[in-house]
Amino acid sequence: MRAVVVGAGIGGLTATLSLRRAGHDVILVERARRLTEIGAGIQLAPNATRVLRRLDLLDAVARRSTRPTQVSFRTWSDGSEICRYVIGPEAEEEFGAPYLQVHRADLQQAMVAALPPGSLRLATAVVGIDQDDKSARVTTADGAHLEADLVVAADGIRSAARQWLFGADEALFSHTAAYRALLPAAEVADLDLPEYAGWLGPGGHVVHYWLRRGELLNVVAVFGTHRPAEESWTAPAEPGEQLRTFAGWNPRLLTVLERAGQVFRYGIHTRAPLSRWSLGRVTLLGDSAHAMVPFQAQGAAQAVMDAAVLGDSLTGTAPDEVPDALDRYVHRRLPAATAVQTSSARAGHDYHLPDGPEADARNARLVALAAENRFGPHSAAWPVDVLAED
């Protein structure tokens, strides 16, 4: 069977590898002229790294990753620890796969290296997708037509394919934005930072963790705002803007933000949940289907799991069976991804509570959860085998 995947992000790359593993011929098209080192850290919980193992990618990705032993939740002002959860070797033993923190570019490179020559076409912008009962066709900006039995649109949060399939539907500003920065380890060696922490405060939270086996500190500082912010990995913040936004927070955090060289500012957007992702021989995957706020670190993981289920649903599928196979894929993934969208939004609200009774109650819940489950509330999804039929 022939497939075209649109978009060489993490979801599109994983979909390409999963479909090839299922025995199909796949072309991956990407509008960018080259895959550059944009973005920063990605967190991959065991539900995602289990998929990487099935694709024979886990060892290559793990070599470029950091394996945190625990995550610490802390208060925004004095830095006192609220609670901590175990996510190191004990979690790997419990769930059968590691928790990894990896630079987006490193994950992307490991996936690209697994593609056969000629299967990735860069500088190929898609301007249209159409189909009939027997095939689908992707039209590119240079006038080429790529015929396929299946088209997978992994074209991100601003998905054009989503609008072609289901009509006008804009990305939704979440009223949160974030500063992000990467700092060399030497810049923060004197600060005695927790290896992986989330600092919770009024109207915002800050997350930091190590990348490339401790060479870089990835920092993401999220804050509430009603001023629309560009959804971009490369839009720079104004000089000192991050210090003004987080004025009064813990001195160690402010020192990190002060020492950061290039700081980027991006608006966090989502997509409204859909009741379906597929139409005929064309389907959505990853952010194009279910873009979510990143407050449970599951955006990339959910795209990886979409791709795994897509490949599984299309294993042994003949061309005339594609629409039914896509229905199976959507049935298995849409409810789960939508649930993560909802819980991620709820987590953002809880992280940003002002000091007072509500924040005290949240902290008490976090402590109680740590006593009940040493791996934390987010681990509920980790033991689920994404390739198990419902």
C-alpha cells in the first residue's frame, strides 16, 4: 500500500516509521528546506518510550537523553518542596520502559536516521489534498501530484489539512504563554538546582530539567496573559521581559532567567476537540488532531502513540480497506487523546493558583497523591499498552 505523510515533526516521523514497519511504502513530505535545531526539551514517559522500543529506536534516543530519577514540586517564593515523585529506575522497572528527557532535535535526528534514503522530501509544501473511492492525491506547490492509498496529515497545530477536511477551525489561544531557554550546565553549576522541578505560583509556573545527559538546562516559564502571543518557536522575548514577568519569585529561578542568553517567547495554543479525525482515506495525527497545553508533558507522547496505533490498525490492510482501518485507528485513539487534552488544561489551572486556601488544598492533594502513588498522578496512563485492542 502507498502512503503519504504530511509534516516531518515528531508525529509525522513516527507515523512514517510505524507505517513502514507495517509493510507499506511511505513518502514523508515537509515544507521546510532543512530540519533545523529548533524547539527545546521533550519529555517522553514510558507510554511513549515503549513505542520507541517497538520501532527499534529506544537505544538511539536514550543515548542522547537524560534519565531523571525524580520530579520535585516546589513553591514559587521560598522554593520549599511540596512533594516529589519517583520517575527513575524504579519507574522503568514498574512500567517496562524509561522516562526520558531529550532535545527535540536529537529525537528528530534519531528518527530521520532510521528512514530509508529518498523517503523524506524536504522543501515540499502541500497545497491540496483530494480523494475518491479508490485513491487519494497530494498536490504540492511545484505542481506535483503524489498518488496514494492513504494520506496522514501530521501538519501541526496550524493544520491546513484539518480545514480542508472539516472546514474553518482556528487554533485557540489558551491565555498562557511561555519563555523558554537553554543554558549550558556551567552557567548554573553554582545554583544547586533540583534535577527536574516544577515551581508553582500565582499566575504561572516554571519547569526545568537537563538535556543531553546534563550538558544543557531546559527552562520553560509559563505565565497567564490576555495579550495574544505568537505561536512560534523562534520569536525572541524582549530583553529582561522574563525577569519583569516573574519578579518576586525565588532568587534561584530569577538567577536562571537572568543568566539565560537567548530567551524565546511563545503563545500556547490548542485545538478544539473533534468528533472525528478521518474522512475517507485521509486522517489527522498529533497536534493537527488534538493540540493541547503542555502541562502534563504529553503532547509529543500522544503523537507517538497516535502513530503506533495507526501503524497497528493498518497492518495487513489492503488499499480498499483503508477507510475502515482509519475508523479503527480513530476509535482507539480519539477518546484517550481528548481525555489528555482535558486533564492537561485542568493541570494548568491548578498550577497557577494564587497563595491562599485553594493553593493550600492543591498542595495537600499533591502530598496525598505522593503517599498513595510514588510515581505521581500522571503515571496512570503509563502501564496502558497502546497497541492493545479495546
